[in-house]
Amino acid sequence: MDTLTVELVVVDGQIDLDSSTEAFTTALDALVVQRDLASVGIADAVAEIFAAYKGTAIAMPTLASMTAQKLGAVPENFKTISGRVLDYVRANTKGDNSLLVSRKGRSGGVFLRADAPVQA
């Protein structure tokens, strides 16, 4: 979860609601852009991992770790990046036309839909 801290704009000892709202909106817009850019990096890194391990089921925690490492995570941001990777994977395993498929149990893990083995 991200945290957004914005200082209120105070004029003559009173909170300027319009200016404070504008400051919050500007900061929120910047955070959204930053998260969107991070998602693009995550998507590219996940795609590279699946290209390197074509047809292989990868457990979600393993995929999150591999992706975080590929993105250059360090101990200070590893948990945050891994969490965003898991969010990306969960969001992209929903629906019949999703990019990824998640299977539980033996031979389970996450696959690219195009690489998922056909079950008889």
C-alpha cells in the first residue's frame, strides 16, 4: 500500500481548502503516473521471465521474487515491489481471456495462457 502525504495550504492561519485540494490532486496524479510506470516495468519483467521459462509453471511467490530481482529490488523496497508483482499477477489471472492462468495443486503455478498445458 502506498502512502501519500500532502501539506495543507494555510493562509492567514486558516486552511485554504481550494489550494489544499489542488495540492492533494497534483500529488495524487503524480503517484498514479508513478504506479502506472511501475506496472509497465512489472509487465515487461514478468513477460521476460515467462519467455525464459517457456511452458513452466511458476509459483506466485517465486514469480514475485524473480520479478523483483529483475527490477533491481533492494532490501528496502523488495516487499513493496513483490507485493505489486503479486497484485499484477492476480489482476491478470481473472477471466477466461486473461493473460495469465493460475492453477493450484500438483503441477500448479502461474502460466502464460498461451503456454498453459491442455488438460485432457
